[in-house]
Amino acid sequence: MDIDMLKVILVDDDEDDRLLFKDAIEEVDMNTSLLLFDNGQEFMDHITLSGQSIPHLVFLDLNMPIKNGIECLTEIRQNNKLKDLSVAIYSTSSSEKDIEQTFIKGANIYINKPNDFIKLKKAISEVLKLNWQYHTSNLNRENFLLSI
Amino acid sequence: MKIYLKYDINVIFKKTLEEQLDKIGINYTINGLGEVEFMEAISVDKITQLASLLSIYGIKIINDHKSEVIQRIKDAITEMVINSSIDNSCKVSTYLAEKLGYSYTYLSSLFSEGTYTSIENFVILKRIDRAKTLILEDKLTLTEISYNLGYSSVAHLSYQFKKTTGLTPTVFQKIIKQRKETAKAQ
């Protein structure tokens, strides 16, 4: 049941944000693997490929061309094969309405994009560690909500 | 003059193991090669003693003992949180030490090494997880739920709920209800 590596994906169209995220996750003291995608369509094509191993956690940027974060989230939640995938929405909006709407659509985590590297690292670390608990302990995944 | 020997490595291993196990004076059975079961809880000191006795013969205790103890800690915490008849005011450290037969210091360092969290945080996580279930069942009031889970007040539960999830219990309940309705409508 134990997992030795947490498989993480980030989907974000902004190259700077992707690099920053990559640097931050590397500094978190945890065994992780990270895959990056720059738009929702590419990510959905990748993850629905047959025989593809399912990651533990995906961070979705909300505003992306071609296919945005909410569209990906909706598709993920309609796909039974992806029911164990935790979805973190990664957005600049901090409006309560936006947060609630993404949760209602099935997101597990909502991260208001931090504006400095230290805070980003802290947020990522918190999310990864909590998500790890959901994958290794008997906690109810349907009720997994976290807003930072 | 030379003599030639014939030997069975398994017999040597078993005999060596028995001799060393007898030295620590705890009832045991050898379940096939490579697995020893103790009939009572065994202290860390005894394990350390056994490890050093065996090391002379090149026998090592495999540390999957670690994941096993972690699992037992998690199970004991789950039982404590769900079973409201277990006295919630009793300290978690005392409860775990008594239940598992190890010192709390040992349990706590083992847990932190293997889980990316601490026992204290895991207890909070488990209590909040239980609170979520009870909130969604909608049978008990928040006051009853906080009492049930050993919180001193609703304020304390709400504070820890918000700290753990980023949401208040009320907003959480609203979101999950709407999510279920949306899923049904589709």
C-alpha cells in the first residue's frame, strides 16, 4: 500500500510559473517525480492514453488557452479511471465564489498562487504531504478539500 | 590429517537463532525461516539487544518492522477517534504507548521518519476526517460532534477544521452537498 514516490503533474501555460514550480518542488524534502505540460489538451491526451500510469496529484492552472483548468477538471471527474487522482487548482484568483465553484466541480485542493518563492515552496510542501496521507492512510478521499 | 564436513545451513541458522532468542528471555515461535513471532510486546531495548546478539552471526533484523509499527499506530489512532467509548481526554501518547507496548518517544520518531508527518498531526487529520463524515451525516450538531471527538468546545473544533482544510465546517458542508447534487444532475 505504501508508495515510495509521489507522481505529480503541473499544467500551466506560463513558462516562468512552470520553472518556479519545478524549482520549488525540488526543494521540498520528499521523493517526487514531476511532469510538466503547457496546456490542458496535451495533458488530457497524455493522461487518457491507454496503459498510462496515473499520477497521484495534478496541479491545474485555471486560465489556459485551448483547454482551461475547469474543463480538464470536469473531464477528469467524469472519467472513472481517474477517480483516485487528486486535483489541485492553481490560480491567481482568491475570490470565495471561484474557490467554492472549483470544489463543487470536484477539485480537492485550491491554491491561491503565492507571489513569492518561499510561500510557494511552503504551499507545495503542505499540499504534497497532505496528499501523501490520503494515498497511504485510510482517509475519506471524497471529503478531501484543502484551500490555501 | 584432514576431515571433511557436511552441513545443513538451515539447521545452523535455526539453532543459532534459538540460542540467541533464548538469551533475551521472551516467549517466541519461529515461523519458518526468517520470521520470529513474539508472544508478548517486546521493548525497544530488547530488540536492540537481539540485533547486536545476532549481528555477530551476520544475521540482521529487517526493518520492515518499521512499516508494521506505523500501520499499527495508524490503526490504533483510527480506533481511538472512531470509538467514542475510548476516553478522549486520555493523552494520545499514553494511549499509544499502552496499546502498542513501546515508548511514545520511539513510536513518535518512527512515525515521523516514515510518514512525512507527526503522530500529533495525524491525530488531528484523522479527527477532522471523522468530523467531516459526521457533519455530512447531518445527525449530530456541531456541539455534539466536538464533544464526541474530544474537543473542549465548538470553537476549538472549528478552529482546527479551518486550519486543516482552509474552510469552515459550514462552508465545507455546503460545498459537498452541492457537489453531490451537481453530480446527480449530470
